[in-house]
Amino acid sequence: MIDAILPEYLVDILKKKLKYEYVYEIRIRSGLPVCINYGGKYYYLNPEGIGERDGGSIVTDRKMLEAIIYKAADYSMYAVNNQLKHSYITVKGGIRIGICGELVIEEDNIKSVKNFTSLIIRIPHEVIDCALSAYPFIAQDEMYNSLIISPPGGGKTTFLRDLSRLISEGKNILNTLIIDERYEIASCYNGLPQLNVGEFTDVISNCSKRYGFEQGIRAMKPDIIITDELANQSDLEAVMYAAGCGVKIIASVHAYDHLDLRNKPGFEDIIKKRLFERFVVLSNRRGPGTYEGIYDSNFNNMYIP
Amino acid sequence: MWIKIVGFLLATSAGAFLGYRQSQRYKKREKLLSETVRLCDSMINDITYFQPSLSQMLKSRLNTFPMLSTVLEQYIALIDNKSIVDRNTLRTHIQKGQMNEDEYMLLIQLLDILGKSDSSTQCSGILSLKEAFLIKQKTAIEECKKYGGLYFKLGVLGGLAAGVIIL
């Protein structure tokens, strides 16, 4: 939890001077004021709560930054080094810490990160039933391969997590496998999901999509695979492999909307092949998770708010 | 006369006890260093193959290394309280026990590097300190052989001498 990683005085401000449930992000940069995303807007953190740039903001140094990272890693950097190489650490309670620093490279491989310069602490917020409106179109009576589309911060991961929970609670028992490459969906800590992803859900964390799809299908025989952020050709190939195995896929991707998707390398082919049968477009126009439309494979909007 | 005999016996046993205590110090030091070397090995093994959290790893070793258990408990308490663990903190909170200053500094160095780097750097750091502890252990074994028995004998002899004087 946040108490275990941040210095006491920062926790006091966040919990006593502010409403903690509105704290989405804490950005800490060495030698610069601490910023927080509070209810969707960025503010400077000061001893009285939040304020403007010149309002006596709290400034941190590198030593504090390192202390936060060591605490977040349970003083076991070796145990989180694989995550650290991908610039993040997941801690108890599903909190994710994105880390910037200097990469240590040996023989073209990233070995570790040193001289930390800044970090972003992202506090997950489960939004129960945020996927409920889309559920009947995606999974209620029949399962459809679905792609969740939104720009960063649009609520894709929260949506996927809730959808996984809804599928588990559905009338048919379906086994879901979450391939959680960056611990974002289930936020496993010591192997246990920290967020509610449903009872019939298995999670493989910290693996590539290719490995997750191939080995996950063989090992767990899932009905549905849920994964986050399809980004490159290898991810798309893994998805096509799974679809060819008869497993339903629910994935997300960064794009403005379904039309913007065509501009992403590799996706035009996937759209032509009609691999995905539903496209859920989210935005943060009225806050993260705003539904912009649910489209079928012909891009007809099925969703009327 | 009885008082003198009792005095003789008391002086002899006190001398023997002091000598025994001194010789035990050498034995304990040797044991402590040998446990430290074994702890290094077991940590390298755990970090290479299982990568548990530092606290979990050390807690699971408390019974295996009884001579080090106090040191380990003190260290676990530090990290569990999420304190900033640097050399100064370690020197304040970790007992020196039977170790001499050099050995104690090595132990502080070992505890100071724990958990602060990736597994390969961590293992090579532990390995190099283990080598240093091995040298100290050899010295401790030699000193234990040389002085351990000697101090006991000296204690008994000293006690006897004092007893004779009393008689």
C-alpha cells in the first residue's frame, strides 16, 4: 500500500489533507516539486494539500526517490529487476510505479536501471460495473473477439479488469486467462491478483504476449484470453495464433478510435480479416472510460447511450 | 583447613571457568564466521533460483543459522520497518557479537549491499564478500586451535596456582 512506500509526511498529506480516493497519480521528480493527479487534474503537492506552482510545493531529492524505489521493491531489487528493466515495479495493492533513470547495458542487453531521476506512482481504481454497458455486446450470450480502443488514460485497463470480473460472474462458466505483461490488469503481487478479476480467471504475469498466448493455451485451456495493449507485429501474430486455436480474445490498443486503428502498422490486415468482431471505443472526454461507441466488424455503431 | 580446601577448589574452578569462557569465544567466533560463509552461499542460491524478498529469504534462514539469528532478526526488523538501510543505520542497529572490528565491517558491508541490485550484481557482490569471510574464517580456525585450548589450560593452571597459594 501507499503507506509502505512513501515517507510518512507525504502519506499524511495524501490521506489527511486530501481525499485519497481522488488521487490517481503521484509524480516525483528529483529536485522538482511533487505533482499529483487529483480527480483528473494535475496539481502541485504542498504541506496543506494541493496548490499552484508557487505555493510552497514539496520538493524531493534523489535520495528520497531511491528510498521509495527500495521500499517498493521490498528491499529486494533483484526480485523486481525484470520489471525494473521495463521501467516499472508493481507493489502490493496493485500500485504501479513507473521509473525513469539511466539504463545499465551489457552486451546490448538491458541489465538494470540506476541513477533514478523520476517516478510516477499510479494508484489503481477499480470501477465496478464500468464494463457493464458493453458486456451484452461482447460476452453475455455469445462471446466475440473484441478490441478495446482508447487513447492513453482512457480507461482500457480498468474496463478489461471489470469485463473479466463480469465474465466470471456470467451465467455460463467460462475460463478466462489474463496475459498481464506489465502487471496492469490483475496487478499480481507475490503471485496473487491484487484487484478483482473474477473467480474463473487465471493470470500469467510478466511474460511476453507470444509466450503467454502459446503456453497459456496449452497449459490452461482457456475459453477467453484477455490482454492489454497490442503494440507490435509479434503481439498481433500471437493474437492470430490464439484465434486460430478457437479461443476468444479480448484485447486493448492505443488509438483515438476504430478509424484511427487503420493507421497503426499491422492492424489494417487484422481488420480486413475481421478477426475482431467488436470494437469498444473509450475516451476520457467526460472522464476516463467514456463510451464513444461499440462497433461491429463492419464498423456499425451498436451502442446508443 | 576446610576453608582452605574450599578456597582451593573455588579458585581452581574459577580459573578453569574463565579459561573455558575465553576458549569458547574463539569457538563461537569461528562458528559465526562459518555460518556467515554458509549464509552467503544460501543467499546466492536463493537469489539465483527463487528470488524471494529479502525479508522472506532471511526469515526462512533464522533456524538454520542460530549464531547469526540475532543479527538477522535485527536486520529483518530494520527492513520490515521500511527504514533507510545504510551503513550508519546498520552500525547502530546490528550487534558486533564475537566478531572483531574487521569482520564486523565485512558483515555491515554484506548487509548494506543486500537487495540493492539486480541478481547477477547481487550474487557477485555476495560472492566477493564470502571470499573475504573465508579468509577470516581460516584465521579464526587457526586462532581457535592455537589459543582455544591454551586459554582453557592457562585458566586451569592459573586457578590451581591460586589454589596452591591459598593452601
